[in-house]
Amino acid sequence: MSTFTHAGVSTLNGVTKARFANDALRVKVLAKNGHKDIDIIELKEPMSKEDAVAFLLKIDFDNGNATVRAALEAEVEKRSVTPKAASKDKPKKEVKKAPKPKAPKAATPTLETIRAKAAPKSTKSKAQIEAELANLEDAPY
């Protein structure tokens, strides 16, 4: 589980969210990326996200700001145990899956098929090629 030394909130495109970081330089990064109303404090000790949000709510970090309070409460809801997560604790019924059909094996290549692929198909006869070679000029040097 990760721990963080800084926590707070920021607003991007009108949406306020809880933010977590391990140094104060995160404020500069958020500002550079267009965040507004950045308010991040240093925590008294490294904390998990859940503990950090609980600490921020305990110290009235929102100062009566409903938007900040809503962002912190949304983070609490996001991190709380959901019914879906609780169902993971129950033992699952074993469901047998049908075996996947195996793909048919490719035919083993023969020497003839390899030669057919490797040998270039020519449209000229051997006599025509020899005649063309005889008509070529020798290099001047």
C-alpha cells in the first residue's frame, strides 16, 4: 500500500478532486497543467489515501467550502468497500469451462512446396535471356 506525505485538493475543468503527493513540488506540476484552487498541505506523517482523507476531514480542511467537502467525501466513497468488492470474499462456485477447440495443424511443408515458393517465376525462356545477355555492351573500363 502506498503512503503519501502531502494531501489536498485542486480543481481542473471545474471538477474538484482530492490530490496526493510525496513532495510539495506537486503543486507546481498541477499549476502547470491548468489546475486552479490548489490547496495541498504536508501531513504530519506518511499516510495512505484513506487515512489522509480522514485526517483532512478531521481537521476541517474544507473551512466550510462545500465543493472541497464534496470532493473529500467523494474520495471516501470511492475508497470505501463496495458490495462488488465484498463479494470477492465469498467462495466462488467452481464452473467448469468447455475446453477450447484446438486449431488444426498446418500441413508439413515438403521440398516441392518450398522450391515452388523460392523459385522465381520467369516469363522469359532461357534462350531469350541468353540473347539479351549477348546483346548487352561491355562496360567501357
